[in-house]
Amino acid sequence: MRKTAAFVWLLLTCAVMSGCWNRIELNEISIVAATAFDLEGDDWVISYQTIIPSTISSGMGMTGGGSNQSPVTVFTTRGRTIREAVNKSSSESPRWLFFAHTNILIVSDRVARGGMSQILDLYFRNPDARETVNVLITKGSARAILEQLMSIEKIPGQGIREIIYNESRNSSRLPSVMMYELAMAMTGDARSAMIPEILISGEPEGASLDALKKTSQTSKLRLGKLAVLRGDRLAGWLTKEEGLGVSFITDKVKSSILPFSCNSSDGKTYNSSFRLLTSSTKLSPVKEREHFVMNVDIKAGGYLLESDCVLDLSEPETIDRLERQLQGEIAQILEKSWRAARRLNVDVFGFADAVHRKYPKEWKKIKDDWEAVFPHIEMKPRVTVSMDRVGLSNKSFKTLKKDDGG
């Protein structure tokens, strides 16, 4: 009898456990591609760029003739807290918002000035939010960024992510910052972080499907400056060139194009380009009396892309001179970044981490006063550039013309 009862109980248990009792059907969710955070008064204003699946399918949407409907829709909710605003989406959305495929998070500069800690708390506390979402900042309305359509990418949120990836890989002037990287930077020894800016250039007409039918759009999304955060609050901005200097010092340069002068060091005449392919940086802090000296050792390599000078590139002396010109150009970029960081008094270079690693006892004494110590650091850069290739010709076009008697 006991065996029979146990067998029946096992069958009932299996029956209850079988199937997807907590399943969510695809036709019950609304996939959010990008999210925007604004503030109005004391209320959070959250905007969502959600995908319309029927317009993404082949033969429909912007690129087909089956529909003139936008592939995404943008709507906004408001609340005293972020989660209250998200919860209010049920009052106007027929589907449950699904954030697992969110690529981009846009915050307004007003939100950043008030502090990013509440947003970070939300993303690390809730399992439905991704820590790999890319974070960007904009001046003015963050919702306006989500409303801007793109001619190449059907889903603007995905397009924005590809833009920041391309910039990070090919230019290294603006970093690709994910949520977990932002949190790590804000809680590190330097207590600072950086977020790339995104903006709408031109006349704001890109929210209309009719604008995408033209060969040239009057407005488009593009990357701007680099926002600097002290703690979790916006402290100021860096230019793209200053951002490249930060990438050099923090050893985050992947690839870049460096314009330089092949025969002048006045900083005004640029007639050559260098493709930077490799770069490595070593920070070595040294304690000297009452201040620190930060030795920045950079080794870079690449090849010559273009030159408008009369040069014989087969001569080693010519290559040495071009390498010195490039070293001076990089040193100027580093100096501009250093002056900008000291002006904002924000350690965007991670000098605090280098000092902490080498002088742990000294760090315990100065960590609470690092903002007072940082501006008095003396930075000593040492740049070494190797021009590995000069292209298919050892002579410039002007030299070839002279040889031909032109």
C-alpha cells in the first residue's frame, strides 16, 4: 500500500513539474532596443525604443513596399522612482517590456549632474537588466535620441551601438563604456568615469520616415565629446583629441589615424597621416619629496598612410625624422589631456590605481585627499614610435614628378 501511495505521489509530482509553468510567449513581450533617462522636476521620465517585429521581416518596413510603418516605436512613462515609471508602461503598452536585448542606455546631462547611482543600483539589483548595455550621454532630451531614425540600420538602438564600437576600434578617441565598466570606474581608487556623448546634428527631421527616402538626411546621430564624471556626477567635458590622450595613458588605444607634419613642428601644418596599429602604456609612479612623479612610457607602431612632402623614404634618416615628428605629436596630445584633467580635477587616467599598487602604505594616508594630491602630480611622458612600413613606394609623388622632369 505504501509503495502504491508513493508511486501515485511521484506521478502527481511529475505532472505538476512538467511543462513551462512560467513561460512567456513572444507575442506577449515588447523587446526594448534602447532606453533613455530624463528628469522633469523630481520625476523620472523613462523612454523606450521598442521593436515592431512585423516591420523587421523581409519585404516590409523602411526598405520594402509592404508597409510604411516605422520598425520601432518610442513611448514614455513617468514616475517618482525609475521602477515606478517602468511599471506604468502597462497602462499604455499591450505587452510586457522585455529588457534583455537592450543595447543602448542614453542619459541626459541633467540626470548625470544629479548622479548616476540610482541607475546603477537598478541595473545591478534586477535580473532583467543587462550590465553589458552601452551607456551614452546627451545634452538636452535623451528621448529625442531614440526618436531619430537611421538610414542604414533598421533598429536605431543597434545602429548606435555599432557607431560606438567602430569609433572605439578604429579611432580610440571615445571609449565604448558598458554598465559594468562604468560601475567599476566609479568605485575604483580614482572615483571617476567617462561616458561618450551622442547628439543629433543638423535639423531634427530624422524622426519622419519621409526623411529616409532622401539620399541625404538633414539630421543624423553622431558622437560628440567625452563626459567626465567625478564620483557619479557630471564634472565636465573633454574633446575627442583629449579623449585620445586619455586612451593613450590608460592603454586603451586599439587603432587610430594620427595626422602630423613631415617637416614642421609648429603644430599647424598637417600634410601626412600615420596608421597606428599597436600601442602599449606603462605607468610608473615615483614619490619625490612632497609630490608624485608619474612616468608614462608609451610604445607605438604602425605605418605611413599618406605624405605630401618631398621625401626619400628609403633613407633611414628620413624614417627617424618622421618617427620623431610623430612622437612630438603624441606628446602634445598627452599634454592637452593632462591640462584638461587638471582643470576638471578628475583623475581620468587611473593614476590613483598605479599609486595604490606601488605605494600601498602611502595610499592609505592620501586616499581621502586624492583630489588635493592629483593636481600636483608631475607627468613625464616618454613616447617611442616605430614606423614599420611606408607603403608601396619609397618615394613621394612629388619626388616621382621631379624624376620624370615634371
